[in-house]
Amino acid sequence: MTENIDHDRLFKELISTFFIEFIELFFPQVLEYIDTESIIFLDKEIFTDVTAGDKYETDLIAKVKFLGQPSYFVIHIEAESGARAKFNQRMFRYFARLDEKLDLPIYPIVIFSYDSPKTVAVNNYQINFPDFQVLKFNYQVVQLNQLNWRDFLTRANPVASALMSKMRIAPEDRPKVKAECLRLLVTLKLNPAKMQLISGFIDTYLRLNKLEKEKFQTEIGTLIKEEKEEVMQIVTSWMEEGIEKGIERGIERGIEREKNLIIRLINRKFGQINLELETKIRSLNIEIIETLGEAIFDLDTVEDLQNWLGTQI
């Protein structure tokens, strides 16, 4: 079963935590005129598409000062995990509505994290007539599947460590890239919470099969002693977390099976019970469910069952 991943949330968490590092990695020219101590993240804006009636949330809006000046501007970052038609038009609408609301200069950025298509993404929205151009709206684009992970190996940047996992990777290089992401991560000496954020990001986007895991272990073995030990600590924590989740899922499945069994017994004894009563039984904790499993043989009617439940809830 494919695990549901909230891609946009993961990217927003990464970029908001390492905002300056993101700017430094992809837009170093902005650091020349931004006051890095002035960053204020604004509440996300929700806009309604007037044509489709759909609501859209902006991902990240940062209000920052121009370096050495009292005036502010806005950096607006959208994280897109899928290629959507007319996205450039949507970016323009975001820009126009933010401009109207905030009345500040806006620096728009999109980070595309999808695996395909691999064609270069559009980075502008235009309105043209045969005799003149009404509008050309430009925005910055970071398209990860256009970037080669090898170009970021020596960048001492936590965002590089995380995002290499979503760059252009040949299938046979996946184990090596995962090992290199972790190697770069442990050299950064971040605090445990930030380490966990990035290592979790890497593990989410570079899930390896059995053969790849063997190659991954071989890659770890080539690291220098200090890096190898720290990387193995991260891998061990993944394994422990996986075991815990597996145990939790096993317990949950066991409880669900027991509830299903009780419902079948009740339906066999009293006939099909209504949905409201079934929902009430399914909401019981496991201790009461086990007690009900014993008490059911002493109950003669649905009314007896309801009275019994009344004494337990």
C-alpha cells in the first residue's frame, strides 16, 4: 500500500525552518540586499478562484526588510508536488492578490518537486496582443528534477542535504544518494530536532528496496569512521521508529479484528443492528470490547445490549 505523503507540508516545514539556507542555496543574490534578522512569516492567505470556485492556500509568505533600509518586501514561496495546467496563471493571481492586500514588493518563487514531466517548467505568465504586450509576469523557479544531485555534494547547507533526495537521480544511484545526503547532514552538526526533520525528509523520499538497502549499507561502509558512526545512529533510529510503527499498526489491526468479531457475534445473535449502535460499539476501548465479548452470551435482546452499554460508557 502506498503511503500518503503531504508533500506540500513537508516542503513548507523544511523551507520555513531553513529559510535563509534555502535562499542562500538557490538565490544567493538576494542575500546581498536582505536583512536576515528581519524575517516575519505571515499567516497563509486563502484565495478563491473566481472561475472554478476552488480555494487555494499560499504556502509560505515571509516579510523581510531591505538591508540597511526601513522598507520591507515580501518573499512568496509556493511548493508544488504536481504539474498543473495553467499554474503560471495561478501564480500571477496569487501575486496580484498579495500585491493588493500587502501593498509591498513581492519576490515570487516556485519549487517544483514532481518527478515528471522532466521538461523545463514555465517561469512566467504573459498576455499579448498582435500589436503590443500587455503583461509579462516572471517568477523564480527551482525545478528539482532538472538539478543534478552531484552538484550539491559539497554544499554545507541543510537544504541541499534534504533536497538532493528529490533531484535528478539515476535509479542505480539511489542508495549512494541516500548515503551522501546523510553524510552531508552529519557534517552540519545541527541540533537534534533539525537533524530529525532533515533525516525524516530524506527517508521519506528515498525509500529503498531490499537490494538497494544492501547497496546503501555498502556505501555507508566507505565513509570515514566519525561520519559512519553518526549516519548509523540515524539509520538505527529509523529502524527503531519503523519497528514501533509496525507494532502500533499490528495492535490497531488486532483491535479492529476483535471489534469486527464482536459485531458479527451480535448480528448473529440479535439480527442486523443499526448503524448508530454499531458505531457506538466500535468506539469502545479494547478493555470494554473484551468485557463485551464475555457478557454477550448473557444478553438476550438488543435492549439488554443497549442497557449493558449504558452501564459501561
